[in-house]
Amino acid sequence: MGNGTVQEIEGDRVLLESLYEQWESVYFTIAEFEELLDDYAAFLDSRRRPDAEG
């Protein structure tokens, strides 16, 4: 089973909630969440094989 999450915007915060109660709910400000996504995208880019398309 993979990680299942629900993402919700509540006011100026983003809630990440486990669908299968694998962890406690986590809140981020929208700015923190955007930074997290940018960092994750950079990580994925750094792991891309040189011969991969895209």
C-alpha cells in the first residue's frame, strides 16, 4: 500500500492528512508548502538520468 493523502487548503494553511492514518495530520503555511514542492521538484530533477527524456 502506498501513501495516501488528502490535501486541503484551510484559510492560509495547507493540511496534509493521511487517508490510512499512517501519520498525524500536518499543517503548512501556503508559502511553506510551495517551498516544499519546489524543493521536491529540484530533488527529482537532480535524480533524473542524463539519458531520460524531458
